[in-house]
Amino acid sequence: MLKTGMIIAERYEILGKIGTGGMADVYKAKDHKLNRFVAVKVLKPEFREDTTFIRKFRSEAQAAAVLTHPNIVNVFDVGDDNGVYYIVMELIEGITLKEYISKKGRLSVKEATSIAIQVSMGLEAAHSHGIVHRDVKPQNIIISMDGKVKVTDFGIARAASSNTISSNVMGSVHYSSPEQVRGGYSDEKSDIYSLGITMYEMVTGKVPFDGDTTVAIAIKHLQEEMVPPSVFAEDLPHSLEQIILKCTQKSVDRRYQNMEDVIADLKHSLIDPQGDFVTLTSVDNEAKTVVISDKELGEIKHMPKQISKSEAESLEEEINETDYDDEPEVKKHRKKSSKKEKTKKRGGHGLTIAMLLLGVIILVAIIFVAGKASGLIGGSDKAKTKTEQTNTSDADDGMVTVPDLLGKTEDEAKNITKDMKLGIQPMGEEASTQAKGTISSQDIPKGSKVEQYTTIKYYISKGAQQITVPDVDGQTGVDAQQTLEDMGLNVTVQKEYSELNDDGTPIVDPGYAYSTTPDAGSSVSAGDTITLVVSRGVDYGNSVEVPSVVGMTKNDAITTFGKFLNVEVKEEMSTEVAAGEVIAQEPEAGNWEDPDTVNVVITVSTGDQDPAAVQSTESAAADSATQTADNTSTDNSAAVAAGEVWKCTQTLNTPTGYTGGPVRLELVQNVNGTPTASVVLEDQTIQFPYDLDITGAPGISEGTLYLSEQVNGTYQELGNYSITFAKAE
């Protein structure tokens, strides 16, 4: 076991142990070369002396390092330091799928399907590089804090399988395919089987085969039929059950042949849950006679109903010494039975009948084709033919063009998308200028090219919602604009000089809200445009001294420049200035400029993130937040109108990896569909457990508190807390 503070390879500083497995321990570490946190997996001592295993382990880990995919835990580095063999991987803050299932009992259909799709996409990427996982199970699937699903431990199973390693190290036999427990050749279809078992557990909360011993479970994989998952999950859609059953066929030939087909059917199931589009290959009752040798016949006749103890021990030894290498198993040629010829002759009648049936099928096919050509069958509907040709052409590459659903009823949208192999999903209602009861917005813009079976999410218009214009007196222009926009109003900002008091001072300070048009208390419709007047203070003519805003937050800087008409905000990555703070300004402070004509530019730091990435993250968060916007908007508006105060008093435990440095706490709440962030504290050293006592947005009961620690002058996020708010009495 490594100690905290140890440095591996003069680069990776061990910060603490975060997990352990059969083969290795996992530590959180700091990569001082690239200034990032990583996960370091270190082999346990019992495996370090086996040179064959070490060679395999390193080669397979290096092979896995070429995999780069959003649904795979990336491998950064592989090496050894004085006998410490390690793999450096992407650090994922989250929980395993196994832990998640244990917490929830069983997952919803949509949630399970979404996870399965992401896992399948990761496996597909690996298979395309010739890498088979061989140990797919919920324990090797991580759900990050942002909901991303990632598969880990690629290549490890193959390295382990070449040595005599006990099955508890290799991974749970609960998820192993029949060919794996038998010790035969395994490929990507073994991963498909294990994925099917994992999906079974997600929707039922239990594995299909269980027992007191490894051998007992292995025999069930080989011999027993699986209880359909719908027995334990009555609401399970037909299509998803068929997908699970096809993945878990005992014969590799009857399973899905690749992950691409699995993904396509999973996406299709979201659109057509009760559809019968999954093809299960049944046992061929008309199959040709197979000759069984005398030896095989004897083995079948004398096979006991219960496996003997000696046989069980033998099978357990076989399982524990399973070889998953890619070389196929070489089978011994059996001596053919002397009765073969006789059996073959007896099968002559069956062959004759099969030939007659084949002739009939061919004749029917010829008649059908001739009928279609002459117009006797299927008619000559030109419009239908044209539509079919268009759809075929559009879908040749598996891509379709997203239609415009705005203004359509739900039934109209279903008819449009059904023939295009697209799905639709309602997300709720929203105020809109579209006619009540019609689609007001869709998440994928019309004209976009998407894959078949993609689901388009949409909102239904509930008409133009009536809103009472709030009194924004006393708020900064920035805050007032945000308040109005959060209520679903469009805002036009207009700057005007303030009226003056008797002593010549402005009634409203520069940068602060002056008035609105329509006035506060007026009733308007959601989506209407409100003119917000922001004070410019006193008119001092065409020469005003430029203030200094460097080091201020963006909102404070904009408010300070309230006297100036034209203020432009730019963003720039900075590792020295905290995110949200002004890095530079133009013109420089102290210059005298005309506030009516000068163009003021302030540059705001995005921290250590690229501005494009920040915008992408914010956009994704906004898309996610719209799902619950309608639920919160009414409560929030009512709470604001009533002047309610909502507070959170909660104790925060010590976060993993915290070293005692200054911290920053940022609160994010979904206010009327918009993620709204605020800094709770910054550049402060606190003691854990920490008693939180903060105020949130009125009417919003939930929020996420992000904690970052300052390390070497920059903030590194350690994790987040889900917190709750309640109305203060």
C-alpha cells in the first residue's frame, strides 16, 4: 500500500486511496507535470513477481491507452517505478453502476437504456481497435457526477487471463459468457453477452444466474434458461426485453454480431418501446440430422442430474485457469461412427421434403415479383413510390434530416417523424407565441442531419402566459435584466441620464435600473419585449474619466461603466486570474473619453478553461435545465412576489483530496430554466465538517454546491454537494 505524499516516477504525488480491487489498488494523485488530478492503479504485490503476467499486463494496458472516447476512462500512462507497476488513468468523480443499482434497487427503462447505449458506444470504439474488454460488469462502469457513463479496465482481463488467477480476481462469473466459463475462445460477442447481463440487472435489480459457488453459477450460464426479465419488471417494454434476451443467447451465433446493431436497436426501443423489431433466432426444428459418436452418446446417457463433487472441483479448476487468448480452441477429431451411413440414409426423406418446400418458396417469389412488375400486386401508387425513394435516399447513410415541428400538433409530429425513423419525446409545457396545444420548441433545429432513431425533444405551447412586470428599483442594470429575462421576457436596455436631486447628485446612480416600459405592476405576456432604462448618472459632457475595473467581477465592472453607452465583454483563459474576474480593460483607467462614443472593452477570465468549452458547458447545462423549468418557474415567481426567503443549513463533510488550502464555494440553482450561479465564499480557509448557512433563490428547493481548492494559485474542483433549501419562517 502506498502512503500519502509518495511520488511515483518523479511526477505523480499520491493524495489518498480511493478504491481497491482483486488485482490493484487505486489512488487519487496529482500529476505535477501537467498540473491535473489523475487516478493511479497500482498492482498488488502478489502479481509483481510473475514476469509473464507483467509483460501481458503492460502490453494490454498500452493497447488500451490508444482508446480515446467519451464513454471510456482514458489511460494516460503505463510504467513501473522500483517494482511498483502502475497505470495512470483519467480521474472520474462519481460512483460505479453497481453502487448506483444498489442505491436505487432497479433503474427506470429510459435510464437503463441511456446507460446501455453509452456503454455500448464505448465498447464499440474498443472493438473497432481490436480490443475486447472481457470483464464487462457494473463494477467496471462509472457514472460521473455530470451523468456521463464511462467504461474502465480495458485490456486488464485479457492480461490476467493468461495466468492461473482465481475467478474472484478475474471478475464476477455472474457476468461471464458461456464460452468464457467453458474456457473457450472469446471475442466481442462475449462483451455483448456480459452487457446483456448488466442490462438485466439494471432493469430487475438482480442478476439472472446466482448460486452458492462459482461453479454453480457457471453451470447455470452453460445449461439453464434465463428467467425473462419481465417476470421481475412487469412494466418492462417488449423491445428492451427482446434486446436483453438476444444479447444473452448461449450460442454466439444467435446473439448480436456487433455493438453497432445493439446501439441501433436500443435507440429504436426508445422510439417504439412495444415494437417487435428485434429478431431472435429460434432453434431450427427442421435442421439436418447431426451424427453423434458412440462416445458422445455414452456421455449423454450417463450424465448425472447432479454434478458430482469431483466434477465440480474439476470445473472450478477449469474456470480458475480460464484462457481468454484469441487463439481458437483446437478440437480433437473424433472417430466417426460406423452407423453414420445408415443415419444419413434415414435422413433422405427429410431432405426431399426440404427441397420441395424450397421449390414452392421460389415459385411464390417469382409470382410476386412478376405481379409487382405488372401492377397486379401493390398497385402503381406514384406518390407512395416517390416517398419511398426519397426516404431510402435520405437514409442510405443512416442519416435523416430533422423536420420543422413548430406549430404542429403532437399527432401531426408523430405522423411526420414515424416514416422518417425518428422519435419524439414531450418535455412539458411552456409559454409561447405558438398556438396553444401546438409544439412551441424542439431541441434539434430543423434541417439538422441526425442518425436514424434519434429522439427529438419538444415542448407544447400553453399560450402566452400573463406576467406582472416586477419593480426592479434598486437593482443594478445587470441584475434587473436578469430578473426580467428569468420571467420569460425579452429585454431591451436603454441608457439615460438620471434626474438630479436639489444638490446636483443623480436620483439613480449610474449603472442602476431607472425604470421599465411598461411600468412595474403592468400585465404583459411571456415573450413580450420590455424596455429597461438604466441610469447614466450626471451628464458631465463629452469628457469623463475612465474608471478602473480590473479585478472586479464582470457584473460589477458593467455596473461601474454605467455612464458609458458601449460596453463590450470578451472572454479569455487565464490560470492566474479567477474565473469571472476582469483581466484587462480598454481604454485604460485614468483616460478621459467621450462616454457617448468611446467603445469600452473588458476582458473577463474563464479560469483554466477555454472560452469555447465554457460556452459549451453552459449550453449543455441550459438544455438540461429546461426539462424542469416549467415546474420551478411558477413556484419561483410566486415566492419572489411574496418576498419569501429560502435558506439552507447543512453540514458539509470533508471532500476527498482536500489538503487544507483556501476554497471557493459556488452555488448553482435552476431558476426558471436557467442555471444561475453565485459565489458563496472565496479565498477562505474553512474547517470541515463545515456548517453551511446560506440563502438561495426564492421558491427553489434544490441546488448544487461546487467546491474548489486553490492549488498553486489556481482553483481545482474537488467535487460537489447536493443541497436543499426551505422557506425561512
